[in-house]
Amino acid sequence: MSAVSWVQALTLALAAFFVVGFVINTFMVKLVGPEYRRWGYPEWFHFVSGGLELMVALLLPAMATRLFGVALGSAIMLAAIATVVWHREYRRAVPPLGVFILLVIVGATAI
């Protein structure tokens, strides 16, 4: 039985987070659609968000692609932070900021 390191566990947890984001953005349009419209994004943009989040979830687990996943995931989280801060929804910036910090930690351990 092999032990899973805390970095591996964190990486898999982040991958799972992005899978959940993919499912919500892609299939729960009634939930996220009004928010995307309120923020000024086009009707189809939730599919772009979901697809990018799926890519992050697929890139993170493998060491060979982890830094690409960290970079893409970080860009997504920074865009989410920028969106809610721009619309003065400051409290909503806390979760993506937390995920961004965790991605930075995973990225730093992968170097």
C-alpha cells in the first residue's frame, strides 16, 4: 500500500474541484446563466468556463502536465476574482482566491 503525500491529495482535491466546476458550468445553466448575464458575459460563455475547468482537472493529476494545469487554473481563478471585484461583489472573491493560493502551492512543489 502506497502512501499519498499531502501534495498529491491537494492536487487531486483541486482536480475534483475543477470537475465540479465543469459540471456546474456546463450542465446547470439555470443556476449559473443569470450570474454570467449579470456580469455581462455572452450566453455561451458558461460552456467556455466549463470546458477550461475540465482541462484543468485533466492536466493537474499528471506531473508532466501539472504546471500547465496550475497555470490555466490560476488564470481562471484570477479572472473569477477580477469579475466579482469589478462588480463589487467582494465577498465572492474569497473562494477563488483560496483556490488560487492552493494552486500556487501545488505549482511551487512541482518545480
